[in-house]
Amino acid sequence: MGLKDWYEFTITPSMAPAPPKYVIDFEFFDAPFGKGTSILSGKIEQEVADAVSEDELQSLAETRIREHIWDILAAGYRPSGYLLDADSETPYHFSIIDHPGRYIGKKYSKQLQCTPCRSTFR
């Protein structure tokens, strides 16, 4: 059993209307093979102006989702990957940052907004 058994994703490539783009919907579960409760879901939309086919978009999207999953896991694993908001009225708001300190997500209430995607904690 590996990491790939804990999430599912679908890719929707589109050549029209211009510009070409892909959309990735993804979901992590608390049990393998999609049998558990969804704990993180999101969507990545990426325009690829110079794409020439849906096959190319599909390949780019497959690479992107794997990179994004590792970015989230790597940042979320490290205590230094979290930056708490200074606002004392919102104690559960935080940002997820990568190793160089770039923001890759922001949690608002039950929502985690990822750059360049939208992800939701449930």
C-alpha cells in the first residue's frame, strides 16, 4: 500500500474555448482506496496557452497533481509548515507554507484555500 491508495483525482482537459486548460479535482481520505471519510478535497485549474492536444493537457495535469500532493504533504508534515494568524479572534486560521516560506494554502474556518488551487478541510 502506498500514498496513491489514499487519494483519488480526476482530470478534465479542455481545448475549447481558448485558451486550453485542465481541471483537476482531487480528494484525500482517512482510509485507503477511497473507502474512508474525505478529509481534504480541492480543485486545480490551469490554463496552458501553448497546448496542442488534450493528451498533452492530460500529461501536464498528471505531473501537476503529483507535485501538488507532495507539496501539501511536505509542508503539512513539518511544524514549520504552519503559520498561525495573529488575529486572536480567529484561533483556527492558519497558512501552510513551503520550505522557502511561500504560501501554498490558507485556512479560513473549514476552508483551506491553496495557491493555485482551492482545497477544503472537512
